[in-house]
Amino acid sequence: RGYSVVNGLLYFFLLLSGLFASLYNVIPGCANGAILTFVGLLLARQAFEESPPRHYPALLLGIMPFIANWAKLDMPTNQGVQMLGPAGGIIVGMVLTAVTAFTIDRKFLSALVTSVVSIPLSLFGFFASHNENYEEIGLYIKEPHGKNNGWRWAVAFALCAGYFALNLLLQRFEIIDAPILDDREPEGCTPPAAATDKAAKGSESQSPLFDEADSEGKDVEAETDTPPPMGAV
């Protein structure tokens, strides 16, 4: 669980001390790739284990920017891939996952705040840096050359903010259900596997009673079927 914290502290020390460049040149690239793949799979498994099933769509959506970051190496002219892939896809993945999870939980205030914060991040190239100056910080508003996309993301998040503000207002008037504040699944959203396990456990807990009743019934049948002794009237 503390991998990310230890990893951050280790990189902080290596980068400040200047040892990172030496280690990077000593460790083979193939070894780095294997380690990153293993760690990535481990973190992905932990994300699904620690998250409620209703958040699975948000987790899957958050993976897409990282796939786009890998795919942009072979598809440099694909606008969708270039749009999601900049800066390793980290910030894009975090924002999309957070907004989607907040929407699923009907936490419209949190989704509204995240969308508002993402507007300046998009305009200045932190969030969406597929602009004229690729992966560089600057002010990327609409220009005649049409190569800036930061303002498009800003407009999109402004629309999302308006949508979440409207839903928040409806929620205050109890037209929309209240937000989900814990990790328990809402009624009717129990995953099939959990429902099956629950039913199996229920049948196991009831099985001794049924076995006892069946055994008593069999004893009664055996007594009634036993023929009377010879000579009995």
C-alpha cells in the first residue's frame, strides 16, 4: 500500500542528489520495461480490489489515456490518441477517473469543483497539452491556425461544470437521489458474484435444519413402513 509513497520519496532523493542519471544508464532498458509492467499490473489489480464494483467503469476509463500515450508512438497523426496521450496520460487519467467516479456516486459538488479546476489546467497546457507547442505550458486559446486544443477542453469542462451545477440544484430539492457516501453498493446493484456467494452462504447456514428435518421425516417413514410383529392383533 505504501509503494507510491516510498517510490515518490526515492525518486525525490535520487533526482536531488543527481544519482538518477547514473542509475538510468546502468540498468538496462529491457529490465526497466519488465519492472514497470509488473508494477503496473500490480497497481491495476489493487485499484480494482480496493474500489467498489460501481467504480469499475471509472477505472477502465482512466486506463485509456495511458494506452493512448503508448499508442501515440505509432500513430502520431491520430488526433484522438494525441489528445489523450500527452504527459504520460497521468493528469488526464486522474481527472477523467475522478469525474466519472463522482458522477456515479452522485457527488455533483465534487464533480463540479474538479471540472472548474480543470478549466485553467486545460487553457495553460497542464491537462491537455496537444497544442501548437506540444507538451509545453502556455496560454492556448483559439487561434486561426487551429492547432490549439486546450481551449476545446476548457469549453468541455465548462459545460460539464454547468451540468453538475444543475444536478446539484436538483439534488438540493430532492428531485435527484442523495449522494452515495460510503463504499456499500446501493440496493439492486449487488454484483452477480457477490449475490451468488451470499445465496450460497445462506443455503449453507440453512442446510443443518433441512438435514435434521429430512432425517426426522425419514425416521417417521421407517417407523410407519415397519410391519407389525408376528401374532400381533
